[in-house]
Amino acid sequence: MIHAISLMTAWIFQATADANQIVQPRLSSEAPAVVPGSTPQSVEPMLNLSDSTFLGNGVWQWLALLGILLASFVVGKTVAFFLERHGAKLRESGRLRVVGRIFGFVAGPSKMFCLAIGLYVAGLVLTLDAELELLWGKACATLAAIAAAWVVFRMVDIVEDLLQRLTSKTETQLDDQLVPLIRKTLRVFVVIITVLLIAQGIYELQIGPLLTGLGIGGLAFALAAKDTIANLFGSVTIFTDRPFQLGDRIKIKGHEGTVEEVGFRSTRIRTLLGHLVTLPNAIITNEAIENVSKRPSLKRALNVTVTYDTSPEKLHRAVDILREMLAARMEHFHPDKPPRVYFSDFNADSLNIAVYYWYAPAEWWDYMEFSEAFNFELLTRYNDEGIEFAFPTQTLYVKQDSPLTAEVKLP
């Protein structure tokens, strides 16, 4: 950097010296004499201007630089317009849609590539010293490399589309979340490779000693980033073991909600209250996870209580009504778990009938609608049969065993 500044300073002094050599026209009230065969004095300033130099280059060289840059911008704009237009037509027609997307990806970087070519041609026109000429060529190569990397960076989207088509054919949604992670990884990889190629291939920097120096501090870095590394391995465990997938309702560390996103570092869960909880992947892999969405059915344990003055015949009828209602709804129950009804207990204030059924599929709101319809029918049929539901009551019996009486006299 210091060497480049010194070169620029030398160029400025050289330009100042060259500018002082420009011959200024004489200002006189007398008409100049024209000698036959000589150049008129009115043309001398133009000739002197054309022969003048600035930063070691003549005026025509600077004008050529300006023209080349203008031409490169125009050509780049034209090529980008052509590629974008034809790419849009291919994408809309449905034929060669991938080629149309590639045209669209190349449209933007093509302007930078044309600029790199223009600067390279301009370097051939300008008069540069050896060091500056080398630096100019490296700058042009850097622009071209960045333009090429830009194309590859954008073409990662095609790989993402291909992976999304493959993952859409699977039942799990967790691999759908893996696609954005692969896209980010590929883009970071392209950036790293581009930086290394520019540094080592164009500027001839020694990357080996730099990497060796980084390896010395690698242990300290690993100790400082041990939590990040643990979270990274935790994400790998989640993707391979698949304890849940996107959209599943889970319970973990006192949080219950729906899985919204699984990243390299953390997993986001939307709770039933609408709150967004972010848990590090290292914690998730070391905790017990209850996947509520994987339950095959929803179990209901219902206690139907009737009063103690219910006759045995009515109690039998109460049990039969429940069994009839469940038998009429067998298509809503899990095939391996039939419903059960029993006269189970003598409670302190009621006779208890235990009802168990397993609703399938395990859709919560469908289960609630089913239970509501079941409860309404149960209430209606018990009322029609004259069966009374029990509620917590106490009956007090006062027994008088003593024959003593008391006589009260009023004054």
C-alpha cells in the first residue's frame, strides 16, 4: 500500500512537470506575421495540447480510455438486456426453463465481465510502468474472477430447486428444512474458494503459512466456539435421527408447541400461546422430547356419576346407553383399542361409571367436536330415561337416643 502511494506521488509530480512544458500562446495587439511554409500561431495551442502528457500518457490515450470504458458499459448493458430478455421468454414458455434461468443469472455478472475486458484493453493503450501494468492486469483478472464466481453463486438456486423436487417426494418435512442449509453451505463454499483463488492464483499470496498460523490458534478457537460446534453436531443429529419434523407438535423442557424451523445452531418452536421459543440444538439432543404429533390416537377417560338412589335396573340401563352410543361410533376409534365402559366405583357421593375411548386420527379439534356431540347425546338420553347425574352433596341424619326432656317455663 505504501509503495502504491509513492508511485502515485511520483506520477503527480511528473504530470505537473509535463503540464509546465505546454507552450502558451502569446497575447499581443499586433497581428502576427505569417511566414510562408510555417504553421500559423492559432494552430500552435492545439498542436501543443495534442503533444502534452498527463501522468505519463498523452491526451489521446486518456480519450481512448474514456471511449473504451464507455464502450464496455454499453456492450455490457446490451448483453445483459439480451440475456435477461431471452431468459424471460424461455422461462415463460416452459421450454428449456433451466437455460432461461441460467441466462438470467449471467445477465448481471456479464456487465462486470465486459468492464474487466474493457479495462484490460485500456491497459494495452495506456503507457504504464512495469509494476503498475502488473497491478492493472491483476485488477482486471480479479473483476473477471468475481464475475464468474457471481454466476456460480447464483446458480446454486438451480441446485436448490432440484433438491426441493427430490424432498417433496418424501413424507417427512425435515429434509425440506435441510435444503436451505445446503444452499447456504454451497454459497459460503463458493465465496471461500473464490477468495482463495484470487489470493493465491492472481496475487500469488502464500496461503499455506497463513493456514498454518491459523492452525496454531485453532485449539483456542475451538475452545471458545465449543458451544457453536456442539450446536452444529446437534443439528446433524436432528437431521439423521429425525425425532421430529417441521410442523410437529412437541414437548421439551417445559415448552410445548409446533416446530417452525431447524437451523445449524438452533430450533424454533411456536408455543400454543403464540410465543416463539429458540432452543440450541445441543440442548435438544440431550433432552427428552415428547412428540405429540406422533400419537396414533387421543384417549379420553370420562367418569359418569349418577345418584345413590338410582335403582340397579336404571344403573344397568345407564351402562347400556353408553355402550350403545360408543358402538354406533366405532369408525372414529383406533382399531387396536376398542372403547370400554364399566360400573367402576362407589364414590362418597355418587355411583361412578368409567368410560374409555381412543379417538383416531389424533386431530385435536375433530376430537373436541366428537366429544361435544357425544356429551349432548348422553345428556339427552339420560334425561329421557330419568337417570339423574350426581353432584357433590351431603345428607345429615339426626338421631335422638336420649329419653330426657326439658321443660321450659316462661315468667
